[in-house]
Amino acid sequence: MRVRIERALHAAWRKKGLFSLLMWPFSHIYGAVIARRKAAYESRPERVHHDTLPVVVVGNIYVGGTGKTPVVMALVDALRARGWQPGVISRGYGARPGKTPRAGQGDLDPALFGDEPALIAARTQAPVCVHPDRKAAIRRLRRQYPMVDVVVADDGLQHLALGRDVEIVVQDARGIGNGRLIPAGPLREPASRLETVDFIINNLQPGETAVTGAAGVAHTVDMTLEPVRVEHVQTGQEWSWLDWLARHETGRCAAVAAIGRPERFFDMLRHSGVVLDQARALPDHYSYDHSPFTDLDADSILITPKDAVKCRKFDDSRLYSVHPGPCFSDPTWLDLVHELLQAISVRKLTSARSEALHSEF
């Protein structure tokens, strides 16, 4: 039911139809609320936490999943390859929040950290800290992992209490939809917000084109996701995508996904050579309290890595996690982020030393 409602909403938000017209007055109220909130933070800048480490926010203005997690993981990998020691903070959506932030590294419990932070931690091995208060999350992350020298915020574009140095927006081919704010449209912020960010990453399927709705953006990059490797969820054994495909090309195959846009996962599989006998979409952040696979008549069931962190408890030898990798139209954008962060880090270090010197007198 929830999946059908979400699909109907997103379909309505593609145009300025009757539903959007009826909801338009409420969008004005929503817009007034976020404008007032923004003004409150601008009038009291002391309420915004500006950390002494560089902070990169990866977020979106479109409601629902647009593909932030693959960008976060690609960014963490790229920064580490360039000599940084990144740490990740997140709200930990879907987890049971604690009074204090939770930090960890490696294999983390998705019930405590959330499925996306658990995936990021397992995939990148970067330290991760989750809490709705991002300021508290950064402090806990730095205290527990003092080697961290750059913070990547998974989501948080609208978290105004968090100061940031680089903003990356991830969107898909839907762009800004009908351009209206919630609930008349899909936008958390006005489309003009895209004109103030540093990077826009367009998460596209083959054959799709992006409509950003923004002008004057520093850098815009297209991204496609392709299967790279497959992991047997029960045993942890891995194959390259082509090897797995050759081994299972004659069997009956199903796919299950509980992500923002499950059809993107299914389309990626089909485009990469899989014939799906069944494809089952589940609500984003599905709890997996019980197995949804038992009634599937298939030899192999392909799931996303985000779902796999919750499905290891099921004794089902048919489950395989498909790990996609990003292909960027301009890979040099990661070099630009690196160069920006270098300059920001020097500036922050100089400022901290200057403040320390003044405090001595």
C-alpha cells in the first residue's frame, strides 16, 4: 500500500495538475515555514555549528531517494585515495535513536545505526556516527576517531544547524518535478536552492537525460550505476558481475528492493543482462522483521546492498547482493572536491591558530 501511495504521489508531482493545484495553498504555508526557519538561523549565526574540520554535505531537495548513498561511498573512497581520513555522519533514519550519538566502524547493526549508515560503514570501512543532532554527531565522531580530518554528511542539506563547506546535491531524471514545494510538488526547498550548491550529480539510467532547473552551478556531473560484483548473502562469497551472470544465466531469477526508487534497481539489472521472472518493490527502509522471500519461486533472488545488511539473518541460500559502481561523465569532479577541501582546511587551520594566539593575550 505504501509503495503504491508513493508512486501515485510522484506521478502527480511530475505535472501541475489538479492535485498540485489543490495542494498549492499548503505549499505556500510550507514555504513560509522554511523561509522563517532559514531567517532565524541567519539572524543568529551562533546557532550554526562550524566545525574546525571541513564538512561536505551530500543531500537533495527532491523528496525520496535520488541516489545519495552511492555518491557518499564514491566520495569517501576518492578522498581516502587522495590522502584524507574521512568520517561520515548521518541522521540514522530507520534506527532507534539514542540519547547520545552512536559511532562505529566496519560491520554495524542496522537496527542501531540505520540501513544506509550500516552499508556505508561496511562498504567503505570509514568511521560512521549517527544522531539527529549533526553537531553532536561530529563531536562524537572526532572524539572516538581523532584521525578523521574531513567529515562527509550523508543527507543534512536542510539541517541548518550544521555549517558546511561544500554542498553536493544528488538528483535523478525527475529533476525538480513540477517545481513546487511539498505537498503540491516534491521539493523540500525552492528550486532556486540548486543555484547555491557547489556540485549537482545527476543519477541517471542509460538513455535518460537530466533537467536540473538550475543556472550558475559550479559543476554538474552525470552518474550511472552499473553492477560490479555480486555477494552471496549467506556465505559472503563474491563474484564479478559477468562471472555471476555466466553461472546463473539459465536459472529463474527474481529481484527485491526496498529503496527510494526500486524500479531503478530492476532496470539496472535488466539493462545488464538479467531476465527477471519477478520483481518485488518494498517500502524504502523496510524493516525485514520477517522474510519477504519465502513465496518467491526463483533459483536466485537479487537484492540491494542496502537491503542485504538486514537480510543476513535469513537462512536463504538464494539471496545475492548486487554491488553497483558509479560511472561519472566527468570523474575530475572528485579532484575538484579534493582541491576545495585542501584550501578550506588550510583556511580553517589558519583561523584556529589565529584565535588561539589572540586568546593568549
